[in-house]
Amino acid sequence: MSKELWISNSYAKINLGLNVTERLENGYHTIETGFVFIEWSDRFEVTPANHFELDMGESRIPIDDSNLIVKAIKLLQEEAGLKDQYRIKVTKNIPAGAGLGGGSSNAATTLRMMNKISNLGLNEEDLMKLGKKLGADVPFFIKGKTGLGTGLGTEIEEMDIQPANWIVTVFPDIESSTAEAYQFCEPATPEFSLRNLLLEEEPEEWRYLMTNDLEKAVFPRLHLIGNLKDQFYEFGAEYASMSGSGSSVFGIFQQDFVAINAYESFHNLGFKTNMTRPGFSPDMGIYRKEVD
């Protein structure tokens, strides 16, 4: 007898610029940043089950209450009436602790898939409200559209800012502590409007105008990340930056053969490396199959 199998992809993001504008009394920070997608994704396969089961495919990834997928399931059970049970198998490709939003993306994919499969009837706004309880980046991944993130990063102004350039992303296999990155950064009023930079300036100008404020807090402690950024410029990137609080670094390239050379060079050095096509748009679909 056949049974349902539901499939979807969970995509990573990078930050185009990241301005830390204020440190709040509760310890959080207000930011502004450009969220765009890269072609680095995890694959979700969901089947009905007698009890909830999570298979991350890697023993070093916890599957307890610290996992954002588990947190998303429990949140839906408590606040949206989720009663059905499923087995969720995740093929992990996005590195953990990389500043690429892999955990947040997984949480968003879980919310979207469970809402559709179990007919919970939640709209996008409902899902985004739930997502905010799981992490600052989660609403962006639920929306599935590029945009400017402000406030705590949860307010997303939809903007067409996906670069019409090749993006090469490198994970140096070290973890950068988000808490420490924000602890050691100095909030400031941005010199230039990030919105204007992303909408009006070409990527070759970003190098001189756009910053990730967390780099100053991270590079002195983790030299390899700063070295990777320098290496991108040596390989001919028009713009390079750390993504989020690290540790991944990306470069933006105008020409495909220059991007391919950078990709192959980092890959041959043993780094996990990804290349994203110009104007990439993620497939956020949830697909159903019948399996034996």
C-alpha cells in the first residue's frame, strides 16, 4: 500500500551589509541588513508516522528540544492545534554555525510544511508571527522573498535585491559565536543608507560603501575569516563580506569564469564551498509523492 511523501527544500541566506544601530536594554540589538538567498539547501522528506521522529542524518546534530525543527513542531502543537504525527528526514547540506541561517530556514520549512500537510489553515502572517518566537531570521525564510531586515531583523521590507551576479560562499569549518560578535561590536549610525546602496549602487561600489559591523568584532578573534575575505578580493571579487555573525564569507563576481576559479580554488583547499547563479530565486514549493 502506498503512502504520502512530502518534499521541500530549505535554503540558506547571506547578508548584504549588516548595520548594528542600537544596543537595547534587554541585551538585543537593532540592525538593518539585506537578506538574499544562495543555492545551498537542505532537503526535507516528511511521511506520516505513529509518533514524531526526526532524522538529521548526522549524529553530531542534536534532535532534542534544542533543535529548531523540534521547537517548531512543539510551537504548532501548542498554538495551532497540530495533532498529526510525522517522520521528518533532513538531508543536511547547509553547514551549522555558519551564519547562513540554516537552523532558522529549517524552522521555517517545518512551519510551512506542517501547515500545508496537516491543513492547519495558517496564513503567511500567522506563520511569521510564530516564526518570530523561534528566531529573528525565521520570518524571512517563511516569506521566501529577498528584502531589507530591520528592528531585530524580524521586520522584512520586501525588495528585489538578489544580485544579478555570481555568488561564491565559503565555510571555514569554524564556529563564530553570535553572542560574542554582538557583545564586542559598537553600534553606530550608518554613514550611508543601506536601502539606497542595495537599490541604487552597483556591487563594485559596495566594497567602499557597505559594511558588516560584526566583522570588526569577529576578525581580531578569528583571523581565518578575515583572511578569507581578503582572498576573495585577490580572486577578483567585486564585493566580499562575512555573512551575519560568521563564520561563512562570500564574494560577488561579475564574470562566471572568475567565480568558477574562486570556487575551485577554495574547494581544492578543503573548504565547503557553494556557487549561486545570478538572479537566483529559490523554489519554496512543497511537493507530494506517492511511495510504496
